[in-house]
Amino acid sequence: MTTKTWLKGNLHTHTTNSDGDESPEHVAEWYHEQGYDWLCLSDHNHLTILEGTDAEKAKWPLLVAGEEVTSRNADGPVHINGYGVEHVVEASDSTDIVTAMRENVEAIIAAGGMASINHPNFRWAFDDGAMMQVEGYKFMEVFNGHPETHNAGGGGKASTDGIWDRLLTNGRRVWGIAVDDSHHYTGEFNANRSNPGRGWVQVKAAKLAQQDIYEAMSDGDFYASTGVTIGDMVSTQREIKIDIDPETTPSDGIQAKYTTLFTGSGGRLLHESTSNSPSYRPTRLDDYVRATIYSSRGTRAWTQPVFIDK
């Protein structure tokens, strides 16, 4: 039996090849030094490929191909990440948000990639109503570390979690990801700057290789996090069981406490647990089940939905 392990990666980063403030080499080295196993350099309308010596590559995580396909003429920001694209994808020049989104997703798929809808609440550009008019994307950003992405929603606008639940409730099989959307690697790190290290995914793969990463992502064999670590997880239609690795405070070793919410159709709360090994048994009444883990330190993790056959 093939043993799979969790591999940490970030799916949304920028360099000086678009609007980041450091070179691709510097960005790759930063993530490697912080313990990331793999990284996608997703510059706007540019496919950043790093070539280096063996000594240089040893300073980088595994690099997977990606591009943030960015329509600059649309009525709002339409940014679609393409993972595993085989060549630069030309962005749609449509002014209509839905058309631009649809054309960008189709172009990413035609280029051999998988599409992700980025930060829907950035400048309040669109919501699930627009996203339901587009087919073919596999992911959406349920957390984006850029300070202007309004993950929590507000003023009548749904949170990104809420948008995700609406899509799932309407039959879309979309995986949720957490990303940095990092731009700022120099100067001060603070909440008002787009710094790295805020959101990532842990994929479960047999080995650290591009194809294994892509397959785990495509299958939803991963979780998204801003700091919560899952040690092991069973995720089937019969049982969802999560083993949380407790975070500890460096100064005194005090463990964080956790609350896990199991969510179903319509965003309905199915079960709440304060155990470090929360579990839930889906029923035939559940269309899907996903879990959100809240840490007392302010971090979170999201598991991928399990879809229940009727």
C-alpha cells in the first residue's frame, strides 16, 4: 500500500515578473526557508519558470507551474489562477465579468491546466451568482491573505465561506483553497501589506512531484489552513474524523483550544465539537459535509466537502 504524506504548498504568489517586490529566486528561497514543500509562482499574465543549477534548486521548494490570468478590461477584477498550464494563457478582454471569467477558465483548461476563481470579494467584484454561470473551474479561494480581499464579507455581502456553501448547495463540486496572494517580501510585515505566510494548502501525496501534487489537488485530497495542522484525517461518506495537532504558545507551551463545525447544505450546522479528534457520521439527509476548525489562536483550517450519494 502506497503511503501518502502531507506536503505544504502555496498556490498564489507574485514576483517582480508582475507586481511583487522581489525576484522569483528570492520568493522561492523565502518559502523554502519557511518549510514549504512546493510553491506556485502565479504572476499576472506571465508564466514564471525558474531555471537553475542543482545548488540553486536546492534552495527552492518544488515549483509547480501557474499563472494568474487577469482580465484588465472587465467591469471588476476577474483573476483566475491556472495550475499546471503548459503555456501562457491570454486573458479575455471582455468587459463583462461573467464572460471574462468563462473565457479565462476555458482558456486555462485548453492550456492543460486547472482553474481557480480568485478572491471573489476583492473590490466586491462578484459572488456565487456570477460563479454559477461559469463551468469547469475546480477551486475557489475560501481564504486569501491580501488585506483587501474581504474574506469575512459584510454589509449584506456573503463571506467567502458563504459563497462556497452556496455553490456546493447548488450542486457545484468545488474545492476550497487558502492562499497568500503575496506581493511584499521586503520591509515591514504587517496586516496592511500583502505578505507571505498567511494561507496555504496541505496536499496528501505519495511523493513530492508535480503530477502527484496536481492529482491530489484535482481529487480534493488536501485541506486549506491559516495555521491549524491536521495530523491525520478520514474523509468518507461513512465517517469524517480529524486528528488535530495542537498548536502551543512558544513562551509557556500552553496548547490552543479548538472548535470544529461540520457544515452541510445551505451552510447548515450539522455538528459542533470541541475535541482535538472531532468526528461526524454523515446521514442520507446530507448532500455534502465539510468541516471548519477554529483555533483559539485565531487560525483556521477547512476540509474539503464529502459528497453524499443518495
